[in-house]
Amino acid sequence: MPVYHVTDGAKRTTLSLDQVMADYLALALGAVPRSPESVAQISLFLSDKIVSRLGEFKTRRGGSRPGYSAAALVAALDVIARPGLKDRYADWQIETFG
């Protein structure tokens, strides 16, 4: 599982995403999956989205906060659940792995 360094204000934490989820997210962000650039883009994306997601969860759940991993998963799913991304993923797999 790929690991990402995420910053929430002054806090820094490390998160992991499933490899397929990370590949999809990289494609959605316009990066080549498993590249150094995709790692940097995903880390920035998660840092940005987690701060807003934690606030959203706090509001929805009456003050309780989920873990960073749950917020990261929801943020990633919001991006990868878009039409056309499955085709881009299949094309990337064929190009990369034959």
C-alpha cells in the first residue's frame, strides 16, 4: 500500500491507501499512477481535503470526528467515482503492464 504524508494544520500524519485506489486517484488528478509526481499530488490533495472532510464529519455527526483514514477514503472516492475514469484506468494498465 502506498503511503502519503498529510498535513492538518500543524499536525503531520502518514496515511495509506489501497494501491488500486491510489492509482485511480492519481489518474483523476492528472498524474501517472505510481510516479513520484503522483505521490506528491495525492499527498497535497489529501492534506487539502482531509481538513475540510473532518469539519464536515464533525458537523454531520454532532461533534464526533472520524479518523484521518476514513476522511481520506471519502475524499478519494468523491474524486474517483466520476464517469470515464474506469476507461482511463484500463488504458493505463494496458500501457503499463501489457
